[in-house]
Amino acid sequence: MPMKPTARKSRTNATLKVFRKSLVRWHRSSLGFWIESAALFLLVLAMVNVLYPAKPALQKVPKEGDIAREDVIAPFTFFIEKSHAELESEWKAVIKAVPTVLDFDSDRTNKIVSDFRSFLSKVSSIAKEGRPIRKAIEEINSLNPAMSAEAISGLIRNRDAKFDKAMTGVLKDVLDRGVIASREELALSGGSKVAVVKRGKETTRGVETILDSISATNLIKELATQLAGSGQLRMETFVEAVSSFIAPNIAINVKETHSRKEEAKLGVATTKGTVLKGEMIVRAHDVVTAEVAEKLRSLEMNKGGMPIPSSMISSAAGRNILYCIVLGVLSAYLFLFKGVFFKNYSMLVLLSLLFTVAVALSAVILRFDAGSVYLVPIAITSILACVLLDAQIGVALTLALSVLFAVFTGLRVPVMLVALSGGLAAVYSVRSITRRYEFYRAVLFVSLANVLCILGLELFRLTPMAQILRASGFGVLNAFASTFVAFGLLPLCEHAFGVTTDIRLLELSDLNRPLLRELAMKAPGTFHHSIVVSNLAQAAAEAVGANSLLARVGSYYHDIGKMIRPDYFIENQTGKKNPHDELAPKMGSLIVMSHIKDGIELAKKAGLPKTIVDIVAQHHGTGLMVWFYDKGLAHYLDDGISDIHFRYPGPKPQSREAGIVMLADSTEARARSMESPTPNRLHGVIKEIIDDRLKEGQLDETDLTMRDLHKISERFLPVLIGIFHPRIGYPSVERDKNGNLRKRSSGKVRSETGGRKADR
């Protein structure tokens, strides 16, 4: 029996679910994690080698006018390459000498002549018919609108075979010379010669021999003067009649012309001499002449085609050892001191991507011009690493990249120092950034660091002031470009890797955001509860070194799902009847439980980051709804009941911040329900909540330690005392009928809050 579609779909989904769980188990396993980390390490190493192929470190090529620092002897025989300007000049010369190819259209020429003869024959027929001159002119004009009435009249009066033969001969002679649509086309093609291809034969002529409509008419006038005979009208008739049939019969063969020019370019030699192996190119301390500069440039250009010598193999090995040391030290730092990031594979991928992007950008810049080394934008990676991860990782990444850049440029210390100073200045400027517009500080700090470092280095090296100013300009440009590129990439990295920066959290902490305003309007009790929970969570997170801003913002949004059905939650039932009194316990628990699912949907719809959505999903864990469970025991006494129907769906808190919000949420709800919340009783409530969550295993998947929990309880207490502290009762005043003071009651101490039931 064939399987039903629904059954097949269920089976497929089950298989995919098992596969996903297997991948998760593999990733979480120690072996799987180390294999993935090693693969990532090797991938980054491979990318560095691709971007910077292993080869002997190239020294800066001296330019014309420089002083050679050392003897340069040709290590192999090579050709002296012509400069681009020289090649361009020679190419233009040979291209100009190539004649433009023109195709002569013989068929079109014959047709034009044939049409002209036919026209003359019709004119003769009309003239013989003896029609009135006016009608004859109109009929001929309809055959050839280009002719004027006077010319047509003269053509009718001069009807003889000799005259027609002369006109036909001139037309044919002009067309045989070739008429082009526009001489501008020939001018654009360049050159003084043309190659006319006529009936398979090619002849080379001067470009001036090719006619256009104007020059063709002028030629007809010259020939008409000789052949038309006496009389102005007779000559004008001759010229107009022939000119009206002149049409282009020759065209440029663009494809063939281009092909011949390219072939001519290929014939130009790209070299102009040879340097033999062992030949002295320049001696140390000599001035580099134009000729020597050409030889040095050609030497560098030809190094790419050398056979791989042992020196190259040694250089490749040395460079890769240095690459591995830098990457290994960086990995060791993350493993020993930043375990949270090292164990998070997505963060490792982000870090690797930032590292590779910095290397790629430097590769592009360093290959354009050796003088632009101060444009290497290490600050982009420094800024993004600091904002997305933390300042310490930003510093570590800056140090690693600075050392690598020195290796890339042949162990040039100035490059490393400028990259290091700019990167560290970038980290310092954004380490405590809280608003996106504050990125301008990075421009100022990085510019100042780059300029000061460049100034010190170049003054020490006795560099001319003009070059120092140019290098300083590169440093300032680097600062501007790095900052603005980092600013543009930040939202993309946040979204792609699910990173929630403090900047984003501060934007979400605005209580005037639509989602929080809606919560305050629809569920004011829940909103006030969330504010109190945020105060508790922030204080506790600060005590244990967790992200206090994430804990506070997560607390604001943790109960947003309650505004879907606000009246079913006790904090919003001010003076109203409790709808749970009329519902079965299971139904009531499902309604209360739904605020988790509703909250997740609202959070995702509002575009809240994953860290906030996780707190919404995890702040109850798999906890038991005790009030409904007790009610269910009484309601379902005969049928028996399982606590599974009265537990939240989970998952349990996965981060310290989610665990802190769970404790703060339960503590505030329990404290709010107390009749007289004294400090001792509040302390007892805090301890009871923490003990209960520990026994239930709700905090097992967080990194909270027993010491952390002790600090959390110590920070909860003063916050709760500040909220539920007693106040002195205001004395009431009684007055008599005349409004005079009669009696004043004694002040009594009372609690600020009344007893309330716990949050369900």
C-alpha cells in the first residue's frame, strides 16, 4: 500500500530532525569542536597564502633620481621591458599607418546608374507627349522630388542623347570613385590611407579620394562645366539631375579594420634590450638614472616568471612559520582568556572573517603602490572586533595583523608601527561607544595616531617634507575610510552573525519604542513589573560580570507576550474579576503558557535581536506553574494528574543573562505577593527562589556558579528593599463646620504595598 503524503512528509521531517540533532551533538562534542577549529585555522592560513603568495621578500624598487642603497646584480638574464607610455606611443603610430578598410558596393552602384537611366527615359517620354509644361514638371517631380522645378524644366527642354549620356557618364564616374555617408567616420578611424575592396580586389588610396555628398556635388559641378555646354540653366540642370541620384556606395568595414589594427599592435616589440645574468645593474650609492630605473623595473616584472629556486622555497617556509606563530598565539589567547568566544563557533567564524578581510584589503592596497602602505586599513578590523566582540579581542587582533603586515612587506617595521598605532587608537576610541553617531571619535583618534607615528618615523629617516605631508595625508585618508567602512559593515555583521552590540541594546532600551509603549498601554501592570525586573537584573549582572545592559533590555521585553491577553495575568487585574476562576486549570495554564509563544512572535516581528528573543523564550525555563498545579490536583482528584501539563515549554536559560532574568522575574513576583515585605522576609524569598531553581535544574545550562548566585542574592536584596520600603503614614486632618482645625490623627508606619498573589 503506497504511503500517504502526510505520512511521507512526517517521516522526512523526523529524519531531518534527527540529522540536525546529530550535527548539534557533533559540534558540541570535544572532538567535533577541535576538528572544526583546526579546519578554520587552516582555511585562514590558506587564504593568507593565496592573498600573499610565498616568494622572496621584495625590496622597494629605487626610482629615477634615488640613491641605490646596495649593489644590484642581475640574478638571471632578462629583457628590458618598454614602459607603458612607450608602448602606447608605438601602438598609436602603427595603428595610424593601418589603412581603413572600405567595402565598395558594386550592386548598389549599378542600381543607382540603372535608376538614373530609367528616370531620363521617363522624362523623354513625358516631353514627347507634348503635355503642358506645368503638368509635365509635376509628374517628373513626383518621380524625383529632389530636383527643383527650374531644373526639371531645363531637363525637358534639353532632350538629346548626347546630354543624357554625359550626365550618365559623370554619375558613373563619381560613383566609381566611392561615396561615403560621412567623412567624419573616416576622420574617427584615423590614418591618411584607405584600402578599398572592390569586387574582391583591394587598392590603397588616399583618404581624400573618398567622396561624401558635398564633395561629390562639387566634383559634378567641375565636370558639368566641361561637358554641359553653354548656358547657366543647362549647367544647373546637369548638376541637379546628377546630384539628386548621388548616394553612399562605400562603407567602413569596422571588424576588418579593427582586426588589422590589433594585428599591427601585436607586431610591436614589448622589449628594447637585454640584461645578462651577473651584469651589474647599479652600484651602491650611485644615482639611479632613467636607464637603470628601467632595468630595475624590468627585473621586478620578470621575477614572476623565474624557475622556483631554493631561496623561494626557504622564503615560503619561513613566511608560513611566521603565519602559524601569529595565528597560533592569537588562538591560544582566545582559548586561555576568552573561552566564551573561543567556544562559540559563530564568533570564531566572525573573527576569522574580520582577520581575512583585513588581509585581503591590505593585499589590494599594497599591490598598487609601495608608497601607499600607510593606507592599509587595519582600523576597520580593530573597530569591528571591539564593537562586535570586546576591546581585548580588538587589541589582540590589531597586534596579530600588525605583525603580519610587517611580514607581508619584507619585515618593514614602519608599516607595523603605523598599523599598530592606528589600530590601538581605533580600539580605544570605540571601546565604550554607546551611540552610532559617536563613531566620529574614531576618525579623530585614528587620524591623530597615524599622523604622529608617520611624522616620527619619517623625520627619523630624514624624509623630505613633501613626502612626509603626502604620507600623513594617506594616514588621515586611512582613518576616514576605515571608520566609515566599519560603520557601514557593522549592521551587516550584527544581522549575519546574530551579534547584539551595546549600541543596538541602548537603542532598544528606549521606553518610547513602539513595542514597549504598546505594552504600557495594554498591560500597565506587566510593564511596571518589567521595569522592576530590569532593575534587579541589571544590578545582579553587574555583580557577576555579565552583560548588564543585555539583562536590563531583556527584562523590558521578557513579558511582551502578556499584552495579547493582559486580563489573564494578575498584575493587570486591578479591580477586575479573575477570568481563571471560571476556567479549568489546564486551560488556564495553557493561556498563561501562551505568553511565551506570543512574546517570541512579537519579538521576531519587531526585529529584536536573537539574544533578546532567547530571553523571552527562556525566562521561565521548564518551570512548574505551582498555582495551577495545586488547583489541578484538587480539580482532577479522581483522574490523577501529571505536572507535565503545568510546566512551561522551555528551553532552560542558556546564558547567564537569561538565568539572571529568570531569577529576577520570579523574585519580583514572589516579593510583590508578600503582605509585609520586611528585609528578613525578602532575603528569605530570594534564597528560596534561587534554591528552587537550582533544585529544578533550571540553571544547569548557564555558566552561573554558586559564587555568582550568592552575589546575585546580595544585589537583589537592596533593590527590593528600595522598592518595598516602608513609609510614614501621612496624618489626616479633620475640620469643623466652619473649616477650623479640630483634630489630627497620629502618624503610623505602614507598608507601601498591599498583599498580592504571585505572578502566574
